[in-house]
Amino acid sequence: MLKISREGMYYKNGGFIPAQEGPAAGLPAPEQARQGTMAYGILKAHNISGSMEELAIRFDAMASHDITYVGIIQTARASGMKEFPVPYVLTNCHNSLCAVGGTINEDDHVFGLSAAKKYGGEFVPAHQSVIHSYMRERYAAPGKMILGSDSHTRYGAYGTMAVGEGGPELARQLLKKTYNISYPKVIAIYLTGAPIPGVGPQDVALELIRSTFKDGTVKNAVMEFFGPGVANLSMDYRSGIDVMTTETTCLSSVWCADDTLKDHLAVLGRGDEFKPQAPADGAYYDGVIEVELDQIRPMIALPFHPSNAYTIKEFKENMADLLHQVDEDTMQQLKLKSKPASLLDKIVDGKFMVDQGVIAGCSGGTYQNIVRAAQILEGRAIGSDAFWLSVYPTSQPVNLELTKRGYISSLMAAGASIRSCFCGPCFGAGDVPANGAFSIRHSTRNFPNREGSKPSDGQVSYVALMDARSIAATALNGGALTGADELPSAPVDPAVEPFAYDPTPYKARVYFGVGKADPSQELVFGPNIADWPEQVALPENLLLTVCSAIYDPVTTTDELIPSGETSSYRSNPIKLSEFALSRKDPQYVPRAKEILAVEKLRRADPEAPEVKEALMGHDGKDTGLGSLVMALKPGDGSAREQAASCQRVLGGVANLAAEYATKRYRSNVVNWGMLPFIAEEVKDWNIQPGDRLYIPGVRSALDSGAEEIPATLIQNGVEKAVNLKLPGMTREERDIVLAGCLINYYAK
């Protein structure tokens, strides 16, 4: 199915030549040949650094949803922003359930509209569109770059390089700064063949994820899709694969731009934005993944990660062993005190019975996916037993077309619930299953608690990822897990899906204010919207207390700051910080608050007895107190900056890791004024909450550009010399940490 080459390769005459054979084939050096990739051309066009080794990128447009845009605008405003310098789209597809948190969510929407009017932005009201559908429909086109404050910001199928980042990076663009990265690796994803009937884009994506995630094959790289198989895929199919590339931990993605895209942009009314795009003959890639589309089979990603994937056939053949492993993972990852009911109990007469199906969001709710689901069900009832099915079209224009063609009425007649254009099921704010229930979803993630359960309250439910086609096949069989390829005649996915686009819903409701900033407009603040609390500059010396130590292989940002109902508080940094690590380590917040209280006293009175005791003999005039979170590999998951900013609000000064799962999480740590320490041997130190870390001269060392800083680890009164690394920090990143946070740095 997949052939992975991790060595450099040239693309020549429709095939690949190993790097070492390049000179014999008359090919230039890799440094020159890499200019033939699509990624190089796009990055060069957006880079203003003067060097293609160290990039300084300015984006064509940006997008945020209502979990993040208030904090971003507040950050940029506090840093001196007067208007949006690039088109900035504010969608309202996450905090759309206004019953949650009283007026909080709608207050954010009112703030967003007032900001769009004041600063010149585009405001998409709640239930109109999922953020990524809107950007595909309205902004993505070949050669563009788009930045979004959601990690699934991926518009590669449209020839656009899109990047999902934390809010501070969007605030920097609003301040006319740049996105600074080293030139990334570019990995060719070479597609051949055509998918068989019943195999959808989620199946292809899950095969890619399971084959690349664990060993970091494409980590922080650009995935470049091309090859003869692309022509056999519709735009929705391409986007369904593309949006899931986030789960491989790549930086971005881009696809070749062909006649299918040209015709699709014309249907969207943007035909003039098309331009052909393909790799040059002789282009050099840092690796190659060859995908035989006709060999892909329906997949299932079991809890608790998209990479925990198997073909449905493999799952059925090894059902008992795999479900037993999920039971074990549940106890370990959720830190449960008592065992929940075993998933093995869901095996009935040799069939695995699931409780819920959901087709939703930027990956699942596309037109073609919903059409296939409707065709599979053909109005036949899903039944009146425990299983139920929800379908969320990805945008109102998509919903309108599905309605006109009768697919929505067909699904409704089958017993499916048709919902609004809302991202909730992707992050635990909609269709939360019952305790012990197993949900199959065509959405983006199945991390712990992503379905909305609260294990700390004794609730445990599960999400597995599947394609819409297999979800519909399962619904057809009353909840008995079924791959769509098991159907007598699964519908075929045409390369060109009949589709007419009517933007009337947007014309009726969207505020189109790009380029129309009106400084006289006042921002409208609800009672929950708060400014960032004051942060102080880095002191000369630090005495840090470990307030949480996490030894999981990967710590997702959902675990650092949970999704779901807590998103209602994301416009109030202090209230939100109360939820930090609440599902992973409930004692983290009180521990951090205790340290912060003494640190605040130190600033006012360095000689106070409590301060002197906490400082262990160090001088309170130049030694600051703070908290630290240790995790082996933090940050896999969302681009939300709150995973870092909540720690900072609680007095966090540093993160300590063996490595960071993604660039975006490390970037958030830095932008919120914290030190992103790395110590590869940290797992051997047996760090526990309450341990102390004394770092003398940290300010001077950081200012001097040192990449290794000596420190003393104090455990149970015993001191041990250790070295902490700060590799790859730019001068600006160092200055932001020295200033205490990006607001302090840019507002000075």
C-alpha cells in the first residue's frame, strides 16, 4: 500500500532516482534541485528574509475560530495593533452552543463582529460554516499561504500551503511581523491508482498516519502530493486526505494544481485565481512516500490516537486482542482508579456493536462524503435500538446543495439527525456519547476525552475514527461494525462529483469588512472577556518548583488544557487557567498557585519570611520563583496557545521535555515568555512534583545566546548538577522570553 523511502530522491521522468545516483543522471546538487518543488516556489514568494535557509514568511490571509480569536485580537491590541493588515476571517464554529456558559459564547461572537468592524475583518456567524470549509470555498488557491489558529489549517488540495499555529503567531502577523522558520524538509507523496468502491479519504489518511506518525517520518516537513493517482480524486476527496496530514505532525502540505481544481474554482466563482502547479522535472525531495490508492482498504483508528489504526478487516480478525489493549490503554492514559466495563462486552455474536456514528467537520462533513453516506443508506432505517447517527454538513452552501438534491431528506428518512455547521463533535462539545459508549466518527481526532467525557467524574467513553462510507455501512447494519467494502455494491467516488455552488447563505449573513477598518467603532466586551494579566521580565536567577511531571510517551494539548466545555472560558485567561491539566493532574493548579502567591510577595517584599524560606537561601532581589511542567513529549495536537498561556498565567516559567511533539507548541511556550528547556535524559532523572530546579544566571545566559545552561536539580534535599538545552532559539525568541511575553516585547 505504502512504500516509504527516507533518503533523498530526485523526481525525474515520472519516477524517482536516489540522491547518490543524481550526478550520473546529470542532475544538479540537491540544494539547487530542491528549487523544483512546489513548496520551494510558494515559500520563496512569501519569504522576505533574503535567505531561503532561514525564512521570514508573510501570509496572504488568516483564519481563527471563536475559541481563539478573542485572545489573538486582545494580544495584538495590547501590543499596538491598529487594524488587520491582511484578510482575517473570524468564524464561529466551535463555541456555537450558546447554552453552555450562559451568555459567554455569544458575548465572544458579539466581540468578534465588533472587532471585524473596527479592524477590518471578515465575520462568519455561528452555524454558517466550519472554519476550514469557509477558507477552502473563499480563499484557498494555488500559490497562496494561509495561517490559521487551528491545527487542521490545511488547504493543500487547493494548491495552498496552509499552516496551523498558536495564537501568538497570528498576533505577530497582525503586528506586521513574520513567521520565522528554518527551511523545512519536503517529502513527496506520490499517488498512483484509484480507490476501490467503499474506500474514502479518511481511509487513505489513516493509512498515511499510521505509517508515518510513530517514527516522525514527516515531522515538521511539508508533504507534497502529486502523481497520476491525483487525477482520480475529486476535490472533496483530496481535501479529506489533506486535512488529516496534521496528524502526521507535518508542518504543511501542498498538492499539484490540475484541471479538476481549475474547474472547481470556476464553480466557486474564483476561476481567475487558478494557475497550474506541479513539481519540476528533476525536483529533489528529502523522502518519498508512494501510495497505491487501489490497495487501501477501509480503516479504523482505535482510541486514543489517529495513528492507532488498522484495516477494519485486521480489526475483526484480531478483535479480542485489540479491544483488550484499548482497555489497558484506558486505565493507563486516563489514570482510572477502577476498571470501566470492558469493550470486549460489545462483541455480540461475533460482531462488534458500536453505539454512535458521527459524520462531521472539516474532514467528514464535506459534500461528497455525505452524498456517499446517503447513497449507502438509501432511506433505509438505521433502527430504533441503541445506535444513532448524526450528520453535520460542513457549510451552509454545502448544506443547501445537499438539500436541493434530496440527500438531506434521504438521510433524515433513514433516521439520521442533521445538525448545523459546527465543529463540536471534533473536540467534545457535541454529541457526547453515554458512559461506556463507543462512537465511530469521520472527524479529525480521537484523543482521550475528545468525545466530551469526564473520567475524573467516573465517565469514560470512546471514539474511533472511520470514513463516512463505513460509518454509513455500520448504520445500515444497526451498529454492527462494517467496512463499506463489505457491502454488496458500494457506491463509486467519481473524480468529478456533480456539484453546484450557491453562496447565497454567505451573502445573507457574513460581514465582509476586509480593508474597511473603522477606528471609530468600539469593541464590545462581555463580562467574561478579560485582558491578559501582567507578566514580568525574566529575572537573573530562577528557582523553579516542579508542579507536574508527566511520563506518558506523548502529552496532547487536550491534556494540558482540555477541550469541550472549558472552551467557553477561553476569553478569560485567569478563569481558563483553572482548567490547566485538570484531567491529567488535578493538583497542578493548586501547586502552581501556591508558588505564584509567594512569587508575587517576593516582588513586593523580597525579605518577607515566607519568601526567604521558599528561596532556600538565595537573594530575593534577583532570584525569581516560578513553576515548571515536565513532560517527555508535550504538545501533540491542537495549535491552541492556551496550553502554554495557562501555565504562564499560573506563574509558569519553563517547560522541560525530552523533545517537543510539534513546532507550534514550542512556539507557544516561547511566545508566552517561558523557557522551552530540553534534556534528553530527563526520563532518567525521576523528576516528581515538589522537586526544585535552581538556574543561576539564566537571564545573562539566555541574552548571550547560550544553547546550554547549567542548573541544579534538588530532589529530597539532594543536589545534582544537570544541563538544560535551548537549541535553535532565534534572537527575537530570546528577547520575547527576556521581556516576559510577546505583549511586553512588542508593546515596549
